[in-house]
Amino acid sequence: MATKYVLVSGGVISGIGKGVIGENDPMWEITTLRAHEVIDACAASSLGVLLKSIGLKVTAIKIDPYLNSDAGLLGPLEHGECFVLDDGGEVDLDLGNYERYLNITLTRDNNITLGKMFQLVLARERNGDYLGKTVQIVPHLTDFIQDWIQRVAQIPVDSTRERPDVCIIELGGTVGDIESAPLIEALRCLRRRAGQNNFLHCHVSLVPVINGEQKTKPTQAAIRDVRSVGLSPDIIACRCSESLKEPTTDKIAMYCQVEPAQVVAVHDVPSTYHVPLLLESQGLIPILKNVLHLDALSINPSIITSGAQTWTIWKNLTATQDRAYDTVRICLVGKYTALQDAYLSVRKSLEHASMRCARKLEITWLNSSDLEPQTEITSPAAYHKAWGSLCTASGILVPGGFGQRGTEGMVAAAKWAREKNIPYLGICLGMQIAVIEFCRNVCGISGAQSAEFVAEVGATGEKVIIHMAEISRTPMGASQRLGLKNTVFQENSGFSKLRKLYETEAPCVNGSPAASDPSKTTATADGEPISKPSPGQPPIISERHRHRYEVNPAYIKKMAFHGLDFIGKDESGERMEILELRDHPWFVGVQYHPEYLSRVLRPSVPYLGFIAAAAGCLDHILNGNTHSMVNGL
């Protein structure tokens, strides 16, 4: 059976398409948050959820029109976070959205950039693959893009290990942008190549409300632009701050030559997890079935049942979220808080864990520089406001980042959390910050520093964090320790709350152990491997990494003597992966990025423990008593 394709594109303004479809933020704030892909709830992901709910296997591809080879060197304050996959691919943050919503595992090939395509086509030209031909955008580049999409669309991405039925393609940017022209031409040709009833196009547009009136002209112009490049949308998803009125829907349908049922209203909803329900309530599934002839597909009955069960759980989850009254207040102390998308996966992981704990999440975005002494001089108001927020938080999270700026504020936050028994979670740099703070204030190493900071500002001190010897300093692209790596819990980890939580949650959460030896793994209902360690042996987990620096092994014994235990190490036993303080409600640092494996229905273990500790229900979670929380998810 031929693969079905669903193309999602955007018009009017960048970020409206595929981007925010949800939240209660004012419309203008949502659509102008940044000049690239704004992600809160993705139309592509929501379509994927609906397709999976009827038993289809779904994969996804993101296409970006920029010339970067990947997202590894893009600035977080301009483009948002860089998402890391199992294979070490540094990709657009949209792929994280697909993985979270659809519970799939993608590869670096699922992220296409125009720069990558040019690079590969030129490499083929140099290799003589086009010998004697004049290599051109059309047909050589456009054919290469189509071949790439069709190949990647066949790669299994879920626990069935079977070829996907549907491939969702999200085209970044705005139709009409000059840099998107080769990509749009390739997609136009792909529609013809895929054949009748195998290609559906959903175009997302903006319907602004001005003086109480819903304006349709921007959408009419956007559809005219789309048709001028050879594409013809089957569904028009209209982003609006309010529900579309019937005259608005009729007017768009008439002037855009579609039926009113093909005009879908995507208005503000309480949370992004309500978006699939919003689309389903407007009859989107019958439209998908009709255009793509999905009823003709032969679907495994067990997968249909699983999809229906997942859809029921999803609906119950959103209902429980609506009924949550208790609030858990988290202070996120970071370097890039001016753009929340820089920590998108962190925010989503906190949301997943909060829903599991039946709590409303309140995040205070704290610029770590505001906690530093010099800010008290230059901006006293910002300094005291920052410390007021930190001191009243239920939990403190220090995420990853690069460079020296703001790190002294992070150290101060870690010190406050340790001394005041406030739940603390340090991710990557956040773990290294916890090490620096502990060495300075407990071990008596007043000059404790990171080699990263010493190299940047010429500071002096003892390097308790060092550059990994095997990691090249040049070139910068893809030169870090990347992708899925194993972590072994140590023999001294019996006291660990994190270890117990991994062991408790393994059947239904992530942190999957290495599956290199099939005899030591089994599978849950959704296919996730579970550790079956030998008697007396600690478990092994696998999480995704992205870092160049590590804890200096020369200081491990001294830190252990003063009470800081490294309960998780890599398989060599030399690289520190997890630290945890005894006799603390929750003080955990991890070198990996657990947020990359968090799922809507399967929260990341470190984030779940952190939120549970901050919400006062950690013992409840550790004991496996989840039946009274979020329907036992």
C-alpha cells in the first residue's frame, strides 16, 4: 500500500502555520513571539494524534528553508532550543513536538534543511553522480528532496517496527518566502508522484480580530499565494483568538473554493493538549479518511484498539488537567529566559509531570544574571524581585546552557536550594553548577570553577569541571557528546529516590535501559524495553546527551567524603552522570537531558520526581500509588 502524505504549511506570517494553536495568551503575543517557528501546539502533531487514534502508524518530517546543515549552531534566543535525537542528530525543536505527541522515535534524516540538501547534491556532483549534466535546482535538487522524503517516510518509528502508514510533512516558514521556492516545488511534484488519494494539504492561516470583526482577507491572500505556486489546500486551518463565526467560515470557503467543512477553526484553548480534541470535534477525522481513502487501508485490529485506548487516555488527561486546583510553583533559573522556546522541552516535561501529579504548573522564568551581586548595584529592583521569586518557589530548576554569563546566579540558586531543602533539579550545566557550588561551600574549594568559564573569561581556580578529552574543540558543529548513552546506577545508590523512581516507573515511563542484549530486556505494552538486571545488579538506563564538559574525576573522592554521591556513571565508570544528595527532599543533578525523552502520557522520570517533591506527593509516586492521579497514567 502506498504511503499517505499530509503536508502542513503556513501563511500570512511566520510561526502561524504549524506553530501556536492553543494557550490563553493574547493572539498578538503568540504570533509574534519570534520570527521563526513558534511551537506551543503544532497542527502537524495534532493531526498525527488524530491519525494514531484510528490505528494508523504515523511518522513526521520537518522541512526548514534555512542554509544551516542542522540546528546545532543556531542561537537559542533566535531559534529556540536545539532538540537532540537518539542518533545524536541536532534538529529543529519541532521534531521534539512530534516525538512527544506521537510517542515515536525519529532520526536526523527526519529533519530536512535547504542547506543540507544543497550540501548533499553538491557532494554527489563532485562524486560524479551527475557526470555530463548541468546540475540545476529543477530537476536535480527537487528530485533529490522528493527521493529523501519518500525514503524517510518508510522508516519505522514506533514500537511496531513496521512501515508508517502516514507521513506528516511540516514546511517551515511562510509560503511565498523566496528561500522556500525549491522546497515548495519539490512538494508540488511530490503530490503528483504520490498519486491520487495519497496526498493531503493543510494550510494554516491567520484570521485576526479587529474591533470585534473577524477579518478573512489575510487568509484569502494566503490561499491565493499557495495556489500560485501549484499547491491546492484540502483543509484550511484558521488560527484565531476566538471561535470562527459561521459567516466567517462561509466567506473563507466561498473565496478559497473549499467546502465549509474544510475550514477548521483553531482558536485559543486552555492548553495545547486540547488541540487534538478541538480538531476532532470539528469532524476532521472524516475529512482525513475521505481525502486519503484511509478506510481502504488494512489495519491491525490490535493497533486500532491501542489507538482508541490512547485517545481515551488523552481525553481523560485533559479533563483531569482542567480539574486540577493545587498549584506547584517552579522557578526556572536560566540564561535564555527572554525566549521561553529556548527551554521548550524543559517546559513540556514539567507540564507532563505536573499533569501526572494532578497539579497546575506555574513557572517563574528567572534570568540567572539577576541573582548576581552586580545586579543589586545596576538594577536593585530586578535583583530583589529575582530573589523574592526564588525564595518563594516550591522547586528550583537549572537547565542546560553554554558560556560563563549568568552562572554565578545559578550557583547562588543551587546553594539556596541545598541549604533551604528546596527541591532542586540540575540538567547538564545545572548538574555542573551543583558540583561547583558544593565544592566551594562544602568541600572548602573556594576557587572551584569550570574549564569552560576559565577559558572564556580568563578566571583562575580549580577546575572541578573539565573539557572531555575525546571531544574535538574544532569544528564546532556536531562536535559534542551527542545522542542516546547508557548510565549505570552504582552500588552506593540504594538510598536514591531517583533510582527507585526509575525502577518504579520503568514499565510506563522513559529512561529505557540499553537493549544491546535482548536477553536482558523485555517489552511493555507500548514496546518500551525494561531493565532485567542480574540479581543484585543495579539497573542501566539510557538517556540523550549534549555536552562537551564533565565532572573532573580527581575531585570525586573529596566530594563523596563530604556527602555528595555520584550514583550514576557511564559504562566505563569514569564519567559522572547522576548526583544526588542524601537527606534532602530532592537534590538531583543529571549530565544528560531527560526532557528529550519525556512524553505527554509518559513523563520523564527526573522531572516527575522533581515535580512530585515540589508538590509534596513524592512518597505517593515512589510507592506506585498513582490510581488517584490523572487516571493512573
